[in-house]
Amino acid sequence: MSVKRRLSIWSKLGIVSSLLLLLVCGAGATAYLKLQNNIAAVDLFQPGEQPSSEPPVDDNSPIDILVVGTDTRDGADSRYGSADDSNGEGNADVMMAVHISGDRQRMSVVSIPRDTMAPFPGCVDAAGGPPWPAMETQILNVALKMGGPSCLRKTVGDLTGVSFEHFMIADFHAVVDLTNTVGGVQVCVNKAIDDADSRLHLPAGNSTIQGEDALAFLRTRSAFGDASDLSRIAAQQGFLSSLVRKIKSEKTLTDVPKLYSIADTVTKNVTIDKGLANIPALLQLASRLKNINPANVTFVTVPHEPYVYDPNRVQIQQEPAKKLFSTIIADQDISTSVNDKGAAAPGQDISPGVAPSELPSEGAPMPTAVSVPDPLTGQNADQQTCQSASGFK
């Protein structure tokens, strides 16, 4: 499987609580300036585009952020593939619509498959060529490469109806550095993985991974479930949930040196919109997330079905997706629908420290981790799940 088909994406809570350091001020003016100089920023809107809604009026307003992982291999990431694989903006390999509630008690994270077919609104060319015309249907992940982050934000916004106030774009290197900084993230698989493509090698049961191993876990497709992007999304949600728990349980937000390291890592490896590209704005965002309980962080995958013209692609299921995003736009709690009835999530809910012998035998059905009304699947961040591995060799 081509490396270019995979990516990584850690999470925005890693981003966010890292942002929280953004400055418990213990770092001082020199560190403040260093972090500010790390930040790469681009326009939120396409040329001539007008905001579809008013910006948040105060710190009690809900906020929506498009978090994206890109498969670009430019610069520091060239070791993950040749320049021909991807360059410039790269394609969007991971897309998550993140909603922070107005009361600062909840966060929902909706994963959107990279292979989703969707209307393309037309955008300026990111490389300076002629504008890209609107198209009835285009694979969603190329919008980033075609028109840059503002084009992808517009495309996903039109598809979901969400008015994203901000975006964050990250690359491969962010995962490697961030997981090294936090000291690794615990993951669980129900049987051993030996994936030559991604170089992911894990025993059955729990493992703590970081650096290149964490990147391999997040970008492999052949190691999980049916080797599709949808199975990979489930593994990513489990990983991000574990990252959230680690940051919370180890009191990272009170460890100023570690927080500074996280903030330095994140600000060096993400591109954000200009409205967020300053320390006070990042501090405000961090303050909105610091008190959210992992039990109130809900990961789901957007309702989807095989694309009518190509079963290797997916399309959004209009009515269920409309209901989901309408709930989010109304700032209502989607986690209240998480229950034990509905579509089974792709992981097994387990307690920390489960031994491989306690896992289901090969071929046995995986117990439900989290369920939400059909056809949504996902989990809350306080749940440790064990991923169903394909054992691909």
C-alpha cells in the first residue's frame, strides 16, 4: 500500500492542552516570542468569500474548528515518501470537525473519511494557477491540495453546514514529536500486528507507543479491520481518546516544562488560520478546553455509505448526517445519545491493564465499546478500547 494513502493525526486535544501551556506564563518573554515565531498562519477565507455567520461574540460562545492532517512530504516530512508522492499543500488525509460547547463542558469530534465524494465549490489555485471551477462531485481530500486550507474549510463547511471559525493543519512530524514529548500513548489490539507497509509491529494486548511507532499506528490501513480508511478512523479515535486520558491523568497541565515542550512541538508543526495565530487567541482556546472531562469528549464518524458509482469511495448519508450536524450547530450534546443500543462501535471496551489472554479469541465477535443511534459509531474519551486488528503480514 502506498505511503501516500496514509497519514496520521493525533488530535486537537493534544494540540489543545498543549496550547494550554501557551502560557502558564512560567516561560517568560523569550519563550513567548519563540512560540509566537513558531506559528505558521494562512487566511481562513477564500479571496472574496464572506463569512456565513457572525464570529463568536464572547468566551461563552460555541466554537467549531476543522482539524486536518495532511500527507505532504515537503521539508521535514520528505523522509515519508518521495517529492512525487505529495508536495506543497498535500492532500487532506484526516479530517475532523471539532465542536467546543458554549458552556465549555463538552467537545464533539466528527471524523470525515478522506475518500468521501462531495460537491466542490470552486477555489483559487493553491499553486497560483487558474482558479478551480465548481464541480458537482469531487473526492473531498484533494480540496486542500487544489485550493489550500481555506478551500478545504469552505468545502467541508458547505458539506456539513458548519461555519468553522478556525482550522488547524498538521503533518507527519507533529505526531512523532508530540507523542515523544508526552512519553507515549497506550493502545490495545486484539491480536498481534505485523504490517510491513507501515512497519507497525505490536503484540496482542496493551502497548505504549510513541514517535515513529505512533505514526505507523495512525497511518496504517492494512493492519485494522477490513483494511479500509473507515477501520483506520476507529483506531485513530481510540488513540486520541488514550491521548486525552494520558494528558488528564498525569496532570500534564500543571507541569510547566512539559507544557512548554508540547506547545513548542505543536506550534512548530501546525498551520492555523490568522485569527488563531497569536498567543492570546491560543490561550483563550486552551482555557475553553482545560476543564472538559474526558467522559464529555465524544468521537463519532459521520454517517456514510458506499458511493453509488464507486464502492471504494463513500458518500454522506444525507438525513442522518443532517441530523448530526444540526445537533452540533444547535450546540446540543450528542453524547447523550451514547447508549447500549444502536450500532456497535469497532473496539472492545476494556479496563486499563487487560492482559492478552483476556481478549476475545481470534474470530470471536468484539463486544460493544460505545454505541450511538444507527448509523453512527464512535466512543467517548474516557473509554479504553481494544482495536480489532487484521494481523496483516
